[in-house]
Amino acid sequence: MKHMMICCGAGVATSTVALKKLEAYLKSENLLDKVRISQGTVAEAITHSDLDFIVSTSPVKVSVPVINALPLLTGMGADKVFTSVKALILAEG
């Protein structure tokens, strides 16, 4: 099972919006059972060593893949975010 963290600056507002949209998408794709989702701040994301990837509305520099979640807030380019998340969940390893 993959571990994804959704984060933003404060760990509350925009990450919650992104989380709800991603959960709805993952449920529709029958992928919710293949990923563990954490939510928090960018500062918390940096301290996690067990993450497979991060979806963030704020810039974050870590050694795992980071997907820009801003399209989930604007609606423009959201499909690309969903496709990227799905690919990382289904990736081997």
C-alpha cells in the first residue's frame, strides 16, 4: 500500500479541499484501498520518512515525488493531477 500525504502551508484549508477531491476521484477509480492518506503541513511532510509521494498546494522540497495540487483548487488541470496520483499509486515498488 502506498502512503500519500496531502499538505499545504497551514495543513488545514487548501489541503482539505484537495483531500476531498482526491478521495472522490480515488473512490471512483476503486483505488482508495491501495493508498494510505495523511494530511498536514509542509513542515510535517518534510519530517515523514515513510511517504511514497506528496500532493501539495505549497512548494515542498523532499526526496519523494511531489504533485502540485493547485489545479484541484482552480479546477484547471485537475485531470493531470488525478492521472499523476493514479500512476504513482499503481507504480511498482
